[in-house]
Amino acid sequence: MAEAAGRTAVPRLHAGLLIGVATLILVFQVYVSISFGLIHGPMSRELGLSAGTASTISALYMAAGFLLQLPAGIAVDRLSPARVLALATLLCAAGSLVLAAAQSMPVALAGSLAMGSGAAFAFVGALKIVGIVVPPDRFVLWVGVWQILYSFVVAGLAYGTNALGAETDWRGLLVGIAAAGTATAALIWLADRVLPRSADGPAAGAPAAPIWQQVRATLANRQVLLAAALFALTFGPMLAYSDLWAVPAQLAFGNPPAIAAAIAGMIPIGLGAGSLLVGLASERTGRPAPIGAAVAATGLAATAALLFLPPQPAWAAALLTLLFGVGCAASVTAIDHARRTATAGIGTAIGLVSAAGNLGGALLQVQIGLLVDGLEKDRTPGILVFEESLSPLLICFALAIVLMAALRRPRTPAGSPGSGPRSGPRSRPHSRPGGRVDSAADHP
């Protein structure tokens, strides 16, 4: 997407506030997601639900999050992303109260649906705010910095929550989420006052095209579709392995439960560190695709070692798991590419990319589960079960490396934001006979 002309410079204090708010909303969303694992057992027992029936409550939360990614992107393109996030967070808080008060399955499902619908706006809206605040050629760097800070906060939050989970009343936990969500929504609403009004997207006014044309243009953009596929191939493995299969795999490889959980906890840290590496290297070189391919290759090698070289000492498994997370940081390249090539709203493009990542993670979880079930029925030894069932992760990284070569960045005039390495020399336009000056549009 062409960068907005006359972009308003954001004072550092305001930029820090807005980036802090964007990080806060993501941390809140992750805490909401973690809470479903904590309340599942006690809620099932108190309401008299079977494990399968209770699982539909969290499944509805996840389904709402997936289905609303694209609508969330459209909303933050046409309205203020800060106010959209504030209202969505209030919806999530209201859903928490409904679920906390639930005495029956229908009420619990209604609360879960409201929570998932509100939380669905967090990722897309937060990235939209970062895209408005930071200069275009610094977006990928800031996403990297943001991701590593976010990953450490999330890792600590998950550890602390799991440590206290056995002693926490599930209804009280949900009431606490509602209170935190209300406070967060108020802060986000206030932050809208310092969000620039001349930046790209909603601050410059709502898009003139109807919504269906905006969606159609996004779906017709080959580069955005490539970015979505790349995000599914690099972020999907992280969702599938980190959220579901990392601990079972490490248990099968001979690690005790505490060590297996600690090893799995290296994934978000690796994702954060890799995201910072991708951001720094992409800004310095102005060539994000090769950087993303190298990071994905790191993930490919680490995953192959994890699967085919066990049993490993705990420190080696932790290091390889960290490098797996680093490989998943190639997803940052996909986000940046979607932002650079979007032609019908950056939020809409990122919403499509985010939906693809969630879908990729869900499909991988199911596929791995089916493979595990089939191999266990054949009485395959535990190590071999996970060597074979987790092999699709290798295919994902390999395909991601191939897709990196197909990414094409839009040509921008020399010296404009995002036209190349920040530290590189500015090239001058070439003049032709007759006084005509070449522009970026004259070149393929």
C-alpha cells in the first residue's frame, strides 16, 4: 500500500504510550486464553459437565476468534483502532462476567462466545496501532522489539498463572479478568486521544469503497495471499506444537513433566528473540525475504534435530526448542509483507493473515492428533510416534522457505520511507532526454 503522504510524526512519549497499550491488550488476550485451561476442570465438576462437553466452551472461544479476524481488520481500517479495541475488550470483559455467573451450559456458551468475539480484535488492532505509530521502514524492527517483550511477559504470566491455578476459584478468576478488561478498555479509549489522525488507514478517514469491494481487493492481492500462506506455515507450527504437542512429545522422549513443561516454555522466548533478529536484520539490509528464509531454515534444522536425534539431554532439548521458536519468527516477515503490499486497508490484510495463521495451527493440531492416534493404535513406540506425527512441521518450514522467494515488495520512489535499508545511500532519479524523470512506476 502506498504510504500516506504527510505522515504525522509521533512524539516519543505518545509513541511509547501507544505501543505500551498495544502490548497490554495482547497480554490481556493471552491471559484470557490461558484462563480456559485453568477453569476447565473446576467448571466441569461444578456444572456437572463431561470433559467433551466442557471442551466445547473453549472451542467456541477459539472459533469466534478465528471467524472474526477478517471483520476485525475491516473494523480497524474504517474506525479508530483504539476505540474498536476498547469496545471489543469491554465485550470480552462482559463475557467473562456472564461465564462467571453461568449455572447452565447455554449461559456458559454465551459467555465464551462473547469472550472470543472480543479477544478476536486484539492481534489485528494492536498491529494496526503499531503500524500507525512507527515509521514505515521501522515497522518490522518495532514488531520484533514488541514481540520479544511480549513473549517474556507471556512466559512469566503463564508460569505464574499455572503455579496459582490449583488454588484459584474459577468464578473469581473470571471476575478478575472482567475487572482487568474494563480497566484496560478505559486506558485504550483514553490513548485514542494521542493516536495520529493523519497516519495511514482509519486516522485518515474511512475507505471510500464498500466493504465487499475492500474484501474482494484483499483476496485478489496475490502478495497478501502469499503473506497469509507464509504466516500459516510459520506461525501455525508454533500454535500446534507450543499449545498442544510440545509437552506430550518431551514426555515421550523421556523427560519428566516439570522438565517437559520448562522445555516447552522456551518456544515463546525463541519466537521473541527470533522476531527481534528478523526486525534488526531486515531493517539493516532492506531485504526481509532472505532474512525470513534463513530464520525458517533455522527452524527446519532445529525441528529435524528435535524429532530424529532423541533422547537428548534436557539442555539440548531446550536449546533446540528455543531455535524452533526462532524459526517461527519468520512469521514477522509475513506480517510486514502484508502491510507493505496491502492495497485495500492494512488492517484487512493483517486480519486475513492472522486468520490464516489460526487456521494453520488448528489444522496442524488435528492432523498431528490423527497421526498420533493411528500410530498409538499400531503400538508404535512413543519416540517413533512423535517422530512421524510431528513431521508435518518440517514440511511447513520447507514450504515457507520456498514461498519467501515468491515475495515481491512494491517499488517506492527512492528515498521514501520503506524504500530500502535505512542506512543506505539515497539514489537519485534518472533523467531522460527531454527532461522526463524516471519514477518507480517506470520499472518492473
